[in-house]
Amino acid sequence: MTALATGGSAPAAVAPGRRSRLRRYAPAAAGYLAVAAILLVAGTPVGALVRWTAYALLAVLLPGTLVFRALRRRAYTLVEDLALGAAVGLVLELAAWAVCTGLGVPGWLRLWPLAVVLPFVAVRRLRRHWRVRYATTVPAGWAWSLAGVIAGCTGYLYGSFLAVTPVLPTDKGQAQYIDLAFQLSLAGAATHQVPPDVPQAAGEPLHYHWFGFAHLAATSLISGVDLPTVFFRLGVPALCALAAVLVAVVGWRISGRPYAGVVASALMFTIGEFGFEDGWRQLFGTQATFIVWGSPSMTYSWVLLVPLIAALGELVGRARGVAVPALGRGAWVLVVLFLAASTGAKASSLPVVLAALGLTAAVTLVVRRRLPRAVLVAAGLALAAQLFATAVLFAFTSHGVTVDPFSGLRPYLPAGRSAGFTALVGAGVFLAFLLNLQLRLAGVVALLRVRRGRLAPVQVFLLGGALAGPAGYLLLGHPGSSNQYFTRTGFAFGVLLSGWGWVELAERRALSARGRRLLGAAAAGFAVLLTAIQLGAATSTPATPAYAPVLPLLRWAGALALLALVLAWYWPVLAGRWPGLAGRGGLVLLTAVLVAGAPGLVLDAAAARAHPNGGAYPVVPMPASRVAAARWVHAHSDPDDVLATNVHCREVVDGSCDARSFWLSGYAERSVLVEGWAFAPRMVGRPAGPYAPFWDAARLRANDAAFTAPTAAGLAALRDRYGVRWLVVDRQVGRESSALRTLADLRYDTARLAVYRLR
């Protein structure tokens, strides 16, 4: 990141013929090859990678780029057209998926790009968008830096996710992060349902943000790559890579400074949280950027949110001196498209956008004494999108989210101590929260100082989103720490502003080429040193008292702050010895602060490799025998067939069922009459948590009787009333009645698993 200080606000125009094509496209090729190589090492079939690449180029990039070119006013760079075009392509894909799946012809989804391509071939006014000349090419350093960000992020994904999570388990001891099979089941449902139901309770409405899983389903349907390979290999790295490019492009567009975008991308995808947690514990509901693979919907939402920020940035008021051409009236169309897609991408997106627009309107009213019409219209559109999401997609369900200020910090506060001591600890915990999750946004402070608090409207908008994210975390509560997603949404705003601040400060300090190299080398060395220290210091010490997990972070933050003070004291002496340091202490300090979270991704991957059965997070057993039976059902059943199983529990504790079992619906890609019900929207937030009983006791009794006391009438009722066609038995949970063989056809049989088809 620190090698990116350029001393200029915009790249020089370069005639296309002055660089060879090979040299111009080498960074993009290197980035793709790095991702492809990592995927192949992780066991991705070559054929799957080829088919996915063809899908990405022909079914997302091509139609999306053509539409984006028709919407934007003037071409600027090829990478901007492709990145924002890919985001538009994903929105169009979502609409095409809904139409084809809703009509019962999901196989026709492969033809949807023709709905865009044919008009752009047939209509004369649209043909000009096939070939576009660009007066501006990206700087080589920008392109190679972005390729490095993508390669580094994919390397992290390999260590933390790809290498420890097989597509299909191969042994009986395999375990898996607890949410993955559930998420796979949502994508499986989306291959044949619109809107999808809760796969673990056939017919139960899925009031949830499921658009990202529809994208994964569409990827499988169009490319022909089986869904588990898309889910466990191709989907997340592709979304991360696209999001990284979008952050870089949008940061450039909004600030007018190309390297502001690359710095923002690095802050979001290669810099983790500032840690030093004892034993790599998850502080404040998260750890490094674990969330990019543990919640694909979060990553998918960024791909829509970042271009939405770009379009809204045009409408709220651009910064002065930005040479990037405006999007023009097409920005309104882009706002509508990305707002619509964001409604079901992640529930945290639109509230943060609304808060950012609200702050922009308030500040404009106070400073300029007028109501900004464009901002108010944009806020109205965002509010309409939020109302649609709340009423239609979520059906007014809260999913356990409540107004509970500081609930995310409360677990670290001591009980039964004096009010003064508790307040002191609370202040320390709040400081730890800021350091852990917000340190990468230190460039915002630099920007405020450089601009003396006088921000352009677009900067106020970014600041509003950056503040609204952590504010949502601090004001709301959730039993599963899902309020952390507001913080993640705020990152998309904050890193853009932080990268902008770093670059503006770097421009004012005007480093020479040698100075930039030295600063970059020093930053890299500092990151390596911090990583080595944290790897060596991480232990598994018991976390008592309650605030013990934050103490290592605070101790190391204090030590680093003391080091900074010592350097500041001696800085005039150092500047006297090396004049190039004079006046640049602030830049050096800001650079060190921004890279202080660099060990986060390394530690996250190291924790996953130390716990090979699914990583260092809550897991469920995922033995190969179960998955093999589920895949057999997938291959021999129809998409609309409903399954029944005798497996409902992750485990049974004191007679209570932990109803987080999702393996059958996940790998069979079929609805199950009653599987694990803990994640059904109506159950989330119940006081008993995952141990709450199933809401339809009669259905559960009928389901279980099919295995323990089957009758012809009972099986016929399951078939005719609920559409059940298959019974899947895990004999380690309970053996089926011998009578079942006379009432249903045994079609699959191993020592542990059996599958029956109802007659």
C-alpha cells in the first residue's frame, strides 16, 4: 500500500498504441492466473474452472458491461466499464433467474444474455457500445497493486477456507463450519424455487436475505458446474475478487485519485482487524475477514453496495477537481438497480445507506441552508427499498435483532464490581472495540485534518456510512452477533474515505521515488514483524475475568503507542540526520497505523489450519457417508421432491435437541419435511436458542413415525399431504423399523445410511 503515493491526483492520458497489449493486460492476467492456480491447488476440477470462466465472461461481464456503457455518459477506463458492468450483470442475472425459475424453466437461464446481446446487435444506436476507445489507461502500479490485493485475499481464502473445507467430505471424521450446509441448502432451494422456502421445513416461507444464494444457484444452472463446487470453491473467491476491483475503481471515481481506490481495496481485503487476542479469540463477534467465506451473502452485498455508493456519490455532490467524468443521468438508473438488488442481499445494507443519506441531507441543510433535492429523492428511493425489504422479503420478522445498546460490549464487562471500576473497564472495552474493528479507518482522521473539517458532500456521505455501521453494532443486539454485519457494511464506506485521506496526505508530503520505496519497505517490514510477534504470542489462556480477552490487544496497543511517542520525540533528531524525513512523520505514523491489522488474515488462516475439521469456529459433524447418501438422493430425485429424515439434531444435551442439522437439505439440494429447524426465521431469537422445539408437533410426530412405527396410511399421508417421496435414515441416530421394507422401496443401503422411496 505504501508504494502507492504518486504525487498526482489523476493519471496521465496514454495513447493506446504506446504500450503493447501484453504489457497492458499482464496485471489482469496475473491476477486471474493467481486465483486459478490457488483454486486448482485446492482441488477445483479444471473443467469446472473453465466452465465458470466462460459463464463469468459471457453471462455476467458481457451483458452487464453493454448495459453499463449504455447508461454512463462517457467512457473513462476499461477496468471501470468491466467492474461496474459485472455488478450490473449480477443484477440483471438476478432478474433473469427469478423469471426463468418462476416459470418453471430454470434450464432456460443459460439463454438470458441473449436478451441483452441481441438488442445491442440489432439496434444501430446500441452497436457503438461494442467497441469503445479509452483516452485513459490505468497506471501500471495501480494495476499490479490491485492484482496483488486479489492474490493475497485468495491466498487467505485458501488457508482459512479452501484448504480445510473439502467440496465433498472424504472420511467419517470430517467436520464443517456450522453455517455452511445451511447456506448450501438455500442455494440448492434457489435452483428450483422462487422465492425459496426454508429447505429444512418444506413449505415454510424463507423471510431472509437470500439473493446471494440465488446468484450461486444461477451460477450453477448457467455454467453447468455442480452446486457444491460453486459454493465451496468458485463462488467466494470470485465475489471477493470482484469486490476488490470495485472498491479500487469506485475509490478512484469518487476521489479522482487512482491510488485512493487501491489503498481502500487493500484496507478491506488484505488488512484484517488489529488483534493480539489471546488464543485468536473472536472479539466483538468477528475475526479478521472470516466473514467473507462464513457469510457469502455479506460478500455478495458488497458487490452491489460499492457501485451503489459510486452512483449515490454522483447524486449527493462530487468533490471539486475530480477529473473522472460524471456518470450522468444514468446514475439514477444505477441507483434504482442496485437498491433493488440490495433489498435481499443483506439486511444491513439499506439501513446504513439510509443513515449516510440522512447525515448528508442534515449537514447540507445546516451548512448551505437548503434541502438538497437529489439527496432527498435518493433517500426516498432507499426508504422505499427498505420498506419493500421489511414488508415483503422479511415479512416484518426481526430475526432476533433488538434495540439493545452496547450488547456487543457487555460480555466483556465485570459483574458484581463497583460502578467506578465497571465504568473504567467499559471505557477500555470501548477503546478495544475501536482499535480492533476501526483502526483501518484512521485515514478518515487524516482527511478531516487535511481538509480542516470542510468536507465535500460525497465525503460527508461516506463518513455517514462509516459511522452508521459501527453505530448499528453498538445500538442493536442479536443472540448470534449478527449485528456485526452493520460494521461490515460500514467498512465499504469507511475504507473509501480512509484510502482517500492517506493519498491526500501522501500527495501533500510529495515523497520522491526513493522515499516511496523506503516507506513501502518499512511498512512491509513492520507488518511482518507484527505478524511474527502475534503468531508467537498467541496462546490458549483461560479468559477470566470477563475482560481478559481484550487485555492483550490493549497491552500491545499501549506498547505500540509508547513506541510511536518515542519516535515522535526523536523525530527532529532523525530528520536532522536524514532530511527526507522532515515533515513526513504524520505520513509514516498513519501508514503504520493502517498496516497494524496486517497480521489478522495470517492469524485467521493459521487458526483454521490448527483446527483442520472446519476451522477455528463452531462446527458440525459432516461424515462422508451422510454426504454420499445426500448426493445419491440429489442424482435420483426430482427438484420438487420432498425428503423426510430421522436426523434433526446437531447434538442432544440434557434431552434437548440442538436443531442445527442441515446436511441433507444442503447436499441433496431438496426440501426436507423436518430437518434442523433452528435457523428458520420464526425460530431465530427464541429464548431457548437452537434448543427451542419445533413449532408443528403434529408434523414432527408424523415424520418420526415414518421411521419408528410406519404404517401404509401414515406414509400415504406424508406423500399426499406434504409431497414426501423419499425417506433418509441415519442408523447411528436410530434404526428404522423392519416394517418399513415392506411399505417402501429400499433404494440405497450402507451400514450407516439407507434411502427409501415411497410407493
